[in-house]
Amino acid sequence: MDQVDTIAAIATPLGIGGIGVVRISGPAALSMAQRMFVRSSGVPCTSLKSHRVYHGFVVNNAGERVDEVLLCCMRRPRSYTREDVAEISCHGGVMTTQRVLEAVLEQGARVAEPGEFTKRAFLNGRLDLTQAEAVIDVINVLAQLAVTCPIAFLLLRRSQAFQLGAGLTLLAAHTLAYMAFGNPWTVGENLGEVLDRAIFGKNWGGHYATINCISSAFNTVLGVIAGGLIRERAFPKLARLGGACLALGLLLSFWVPVIKKIWTASFALVSGGITILALLLFWWLCETKGRKMKLFVMVGANSIFIYLFHEILEDWLYRTAKVFTGWGTSYWPAELLAFNHLVAVIFQIWVCVWLYRRKIFFKL
């Protein structure tokens, strides 16, 4: 990758929304922002201070106002990519954000490749490999949910037998499609990665495949079924469902290996079964032990948040704790390793408690 050039992309999901963000990163990011931005105060944009928000308008090369925006410039190395970065917050919607991006491209930037901002952050030492992979994992998970949640929504009004049958049908279709290809479970040669190279011209980080959404939809549908059984308080039926999924997945693993990155049918069944049984256990504990299990309720109320928070920041929290305990590494290496991770976990739990007490909940 040529890191001399300046890249730009829409940083928020496309679609209807109140705000859209266009991000620019590279050596010419700030000069491009100055040329295309007109401050509402009328003061010339000769010097934009770092990490300060300015109100004004984006104009294209023809001098036309594209949108009313907020501009924030971040000078290197205090930015996500450790390059000069400019972020333009405009009105949401596909048309507006696309027009703002086009105005940036008129200044000489090129469209960033998928994941290129994170790639630059890694290459410039802003993120280590673990953190970069965590960002990719989160992006992959959210992309999967964007497909599987609508499938589950379409099945909400159906019977539980129909929902389960639909989920198993998706698993069967996914498995048969992979097995019809030459090397179904080989990294780099399986159907999912071959399709990604053919359609997108590349493979995603971590060898995840786009068509994983077909099989991972089973787990989302399984969550719908589990929610319905909990509302009905049909706990024995829920236990049988979890046990059956786990047993079927382990049996299937003799022919279809348990691989998360391909999201094989065996992995979907095993992970789904374990999750249901764990859900049943914690539900029982919270119902029978009451206030003694309040901490689990507080963490569970923000499950999506704690997942994202852990995936992105856990390693940073660990290294922060290590700053204060590094002196003892040569004396108690194993104990301090466990202690630092424990500190990171306790801090994450404290954040969940803080959010719960203020009735702040993050939901899909």
C-alpha cells in the first residue's frame, strides 16, 4: 500500500440517519479540508487548530455549497491513523454524504479501501496486531448482524417449529454449498473466500467470508426461539433445545469441522447449544438468587456494549495496568499477568454498573 497518498471514505453506515461522517487521512488531509471548507464566521481557514470543532460549509470546486457541516482536524500523531486526519460531520443520508465525499475527492484524495484506516493505524504503530484484529472482528460481527437480524425479524410471527426449520435449512444450504466446492474447509481455498475474491477482489481480514451470514443467521434465529421460550417460561423445553443443538453439533463435527471463521454448521450448532445452556443457567441464578446476582443483570443489560468495549479496548486496558505493575514482572510474571487482566475486566464491569445505574442501555 502506498502511504504517501491521502485517502477518504464515508465513516458512518450508509442509509437514513441524522449525521454522516466523512473521514480524510494522509499528508494532504488538512490542506484539502481548508480548501473545501468555509467557516460560518467568515474567518479565513488559514490555520485550523487540532482537536477543535469548526462550524461552516463544504463547497465543491464550482464554488457551490454542498452542505452545512462541522469540521474537526486532528494533527499527527494524535489521531486514529497517526496521520493528519480531518473528519467532516454532515447531515445524514446517502445523497448528502456522497456529495461531501465527492467534494473531497475533487481535492485529490482517493477512496479508501475497506479497512484501510485501521490498516494505516496498525502500520503506523497506533494499534498493535491484536487491537487491529479486534476492530476487524467487530466490523465482521456487526456486518453479520446487519443481515441476520432482518432474517430473524421476518420469522418473528412464525411458529417456533417453523423458525427452527428455517434456521436448519439455512445451515444445510450453507454446508451443501461449501461441500460442492473443491476444498470446502481449507483456508484461502474454500467457497467463501473464492467468492469474496471474485466479487470484491480481496479477502477480508482473519479469513472471514461474506456468505457466513447464511449460517450465522441460524444463531440469530435461535436467539428468537430462546426469547420466546423464556417469555413462556418453558425452561425444560429450552434446556432440551440447547442440549439437542450441542449434541447435534458435536455429532456433525465428525464430517463438518467446527470452524468459526467459516461459521460451519457444526460450529453454529455447538456455539448455539452452549449459549442457550449458559443463558438458562444465568437466568436460573438471577431468578433464584435475586439481589446476589444483581451484577450479572447489570452486565447483561448492556451485552452489545460490553462486547464492543472488550474487543476494542481490553488490550489497551491491560497495557495501561501493566504500566503500574511492570516493575514486578521479573518477580511474579504469571501472577501479574493474571492481575492485569483482572484489573481490565473489573474496570469493564464497573462501566456496565455505571451505565445501568444511569439507565443508559445500548441496543440493536
